[in-house]
Amino acid sequence: MTDLNVLERFASQNPISNSDAEKSLAPQQWRSMLENIVSNELPHERAVVPPRRRKGIRLVTLGAAALAVAIVAPTLWADGPTGASPAAAKVLHAGADVARKQPPAPIPSDGYRYTKSRNSWLVYYDICSFPSPTPLTCPAPPPDDWAFSVAISNTREKWVASDGSGRLLVESGEPRFLGPRDKATWKAAGSPELDSPGTSDQSFGPNDISYTDFSEYSTDPDELYDQIRGKAEGHGHSTDAEMFVLVGDLLRETVAPPDLRAALFEVAARIPGVELVGEATDPVGRRGTAVARTSGGELRYELIFDPETSELLAEREVLLERVDWIDVEPGTVIVYQVYMNSGVVETTSDRP
């Protein structure tokens, strides 16, 4: 899904101008609207580099939402001349062999696919865009030091039926500053109101939540490669980068048939620029193997999977160099999504 698709969907569900909204909507209302959009599965869970600063509030995220207007920047990965590195290809082929040996998961005809994840998103603010009243006299345009980033964490449970109906339960935590400069800038701005902890529990009717139809995908690696490439072309700034994201999107569907999961590992092994990170620990302490693609030299997007089961454990973004849009040291994980539990249940009150 492109930047324009995201903005069009936002506009279609909220047909008001930004200026009108800033005057009339409270932060909690912004958050409610964005959670409704994200529940319909916007480009799932990918982190992006903030663009050149413009007036507005940015969302750097692998998936969910916080408050305010979100403008998603294009991915900056560039296509490479070859497939994955030999080391990455080796572990991905091994992952394919493991996936083929896994027992098939039950596919609900009447029930729901359930997924529970823990997440941390990065929200980037231009202070001068905060809705009034804000105790700040802003120059125009805002200088670089009138901006800061905040991490928002949550626990997300999703139930989705084959007709696209279901439930989304999100419990959000306190906003966190990852670096002292960001917190100091926020205080200098008069400590404007940020998102607050809370619970959102929404039910959806048919076609309101995306449901992956696995029958649309070939289990032949060559054919699947062409399918995924076709879906990736024209999106973002790199077809190869979009392919890697789409592979991650499908691998997190733990109820996908084993032969499809195996083919996805084979496809990942052919994507240029994919490299082996090696042994990794996900944000909740589970050990796995990480493969990754680097974005513009600044960010590394990682997929961490269990080599014993081929299960995707987590996705995360690692900052590789100092940048002006967040105050953290290189090597810091700034965004993550951890898959805690999944399966098939009979009702939206059940858990596996």
C-alpha cells in the first residue's frame, strides 16, 4: 500500500480538513479514528524514516496507531543486483525445510483466527502543529529543535473471521521518551498533552478487517516469487524492499499452510539485499535467528524466526546511525512487534 493509499483511506473515513480537525478534535478523538483505520490493516507493521520536516505529526510504525494525523514516508531501500547473501540464503532454505515438516494448523470455517502481539511504535511530532491551545509561541517555519519522538507501546489482540468480521482489543501504555533531548524539547514546549494509557475494544462487521485467503497464493516458490513481486511493484521506492515486507506479512500468519510458509522462506532467499543478522533475542527474551534488509543506511528491518519451528517471533527496526529525528544511540531497537500467541478459536471471547 502506498503513501497515497494511506492518506486516501484516512480522508475517506474522516472527511474533514486538517485545519478544521486541529480546532475541533481532542487527542483521544484522533487516536480513536486512527485505531479504526489501523484495524482495517493498513500496511502492516513497517517502520519508515521520517521525511523532510513539514508541518504535521509523523507516525513511525510497524503497524498500529497513536494520536494525530499520520503521514507515512516512503521506504528508502534500494534494489540490489543479486539475491540474499549466501549466509542469509542458507538459513532461509533451512527455515523452508523446517516449515514443510510442521503439522497444518486448523483453518476456521466458522470460527476466528486469533493473534496477540506486543508492540512499540515511534511517533514523531513537530511541536508547532499541536492543536490549540498550546503554551508555545512558534516561529514559522519551526526550527529543527522544535521536534521530538515518543515511543508508544501496546498489547493488541485480534479476532478475524473469514468474512472479515471480528474484534480488536488494544491496551496502550504510557508514552516513553527514548532519549533525553526529546524529553527536554517536549518540556521546553510546555509539556503539551500526549497520548494516555487506555483500552480500546471494538467489534467489526463483515469486510471490516482484512482476512488473508491463502488459496490465492501458489506454494511453488517460482510462482510465488512472481506473485509477490507483482504485488510489490509500484509500491514504495523499491520493489525488492516491498517484497521483503510482504513476505513478513504472510509469515506472521501462523495458520498459513506449511507448504506456503516454506515457499515464503524460499522467496525471501531470492530477494536482493537480504542479509543474515544471526542469533537474536526478541523483545520478550525468546531466542531466534534474524534476517534483515537495511533502509537508506539508517535503519535495519529485521525478521526474527524460530529455527526449530519456522515461526515468526518478531519484527523490529534497529537504528544504525545517528539521526536528527530521534535521540538514541546507533544499535537501538526503536520499533518492534512481537507475536505472542495465535491460533483458531470459536468466538471473539476465546483465546487459544
